[in-house]
Amino acid sequence: MNSDELEKIYTFDQALLENVDGLARAIDNVAESIATDALLASIQQLVGLCEDANDTYDQRKSVILEI
């Protein structure tokens, strides 16, 4: 594996970590929204972020196999 290939995997994994940060914020937002009118929107946002994170993770195999 050369440095360009390693950089590609590193960049992809960094994006995964950013998804985790976004999920943590969304979970906090759901907790803060309990018993408010914003709860449904907070849950919908969290579900969307979970789907995005899953889609991104599913692409990791393709990134690795391309190397």
C-alpha cells in the first residue's frame, strides 16, 4: 500500500468519525427535546443521520477494494 492509497482510506475513515460526532449531537438534541414539540423533528434528524452513517460505512468496502 502506498501513501496515496493510505491517504484515501484515512480520509474516508475521517468522514466516518465526523458522522459519529454528528450522531452524538443528534442524540443530545433528542434528549433535550423530550417533552417538547421538537421531539419528532429531533428523532427524524437522528434517523436520517443513522441512515447516512450506514450508507457511508457500506461504501468503505468499495474504497478498500479499489486500492
